Amino acid sequence: METPNKLRIWTPSWKSVIITVLLGVNITLIRIIAALVYHHIENHRNELYQEIHLNKTDSFSVYQHTDIEKYRNELSKELCLNKSDNSPGCLLCPFEWRLHGDHCYYYSDVPDRTWSQSRDYCKMMGADLLVIKDQEQQGFIQRTLKQKLTDVYWIGLHRDGDVWRWVDGEHYSGSLFQIKKQVSGDCVSLTKSGYFLSSCSSKTRWTCQKKAVRI
């Protein structure tokens, strides 16, 4: 197009406009596609990481379980000297505890304590004062006591209101043994000659009881 002074002014043709628009659209599409590809790669990478992490965790759990089983088997070979071939394991007690049935028994050899203090000491070891359930257990307790130099031990029997109760909550029936009364008191002690009523504040030794550990 020319002006009155015959100066030519450039005006874009419709072809140039179309080409420019198409180039802009292409650039926008390329950026969108690139963003989608990047997003897809990131998602795939995260999924792969999670899968690897999960496999590592599972592998560690399997390794840990295998390691524990191996250690348990080694302990069983070393410590279960009297176990039968059909037994899946054996029962163990801590050092200085005696095994009988499926329980461990401990006779104190430290300074004497009151009944409550003795029970607290048992609890610190994951146990409680002795509870006698049957004649067979009572026979074991009496045989073991005869081997001790000390004669008197607290057991887990005490007066609870108007009844006698074991520390596990069961009532004392009187069918296993009779409590002999020498002095007034609300707690029971065990001696080589029987079971005696004693003052709970008096101090003597004690015997604890807890479940044995199976390996």
C-alpha cells in the first residue's frame, strides 16, 4: 500500500498471519506434550521407588525372621539338654531360678523384706509371690525348701477382708493345707514344717513364681 507521498507501508499478508499462528500453536503443543511426558516419567519413577523400597522391607523382614529362627535353634541345641525329639522346644528359666512344670521358682537370698516389699521385688523380675495350685506343686515346693538353709519364706497368700486370697485373685480353699496360727497377722509364710500366719510387716525371705520361657 502506498501513501500520498508514495511511501510503501508493509502490511502482512494472510499467509504470513496463518503461518505465525500455526507456529505459536505448535510451540504450545510441544510444551504441553513435554509436560505430560515429564509427569508420566515422574509417576513411573515414584512407583518404581516404592516397589524397590517395599521389596527391601520384605527382604529385611524375611532376613530378620530367618536370623531369629537360626538363633533360636542354636539356643535350643545348647540349652535344651533334656528335650525329647518330639518336643518343639524346651522351657527355660532365668539364672538361679528352678524349673518345675511350666513355671520358674525363685527363693530369695538377699536381705529380708516385708510381705509387700517382697511382692514388689518379685514384680520387678516379671513374677509374683508363690501361688500353690495343687498337691504335686506343693510337694515340689516342700522338697526344694528342705534344701535351703533359711527356713521361712513369704508366699502369695494374704487376708483380703474376711477371706484369704492368693495374689492371682483366687480364694484360698483350705483343701491343700491348713494355716497354723502362732501370732496374729494377715499374711502367710512357708516353713519346712508348714504354713503359718504372720504379721505382714515382719521381715523374712520370699519365693517368687512366673511362667517359664519356651524356645
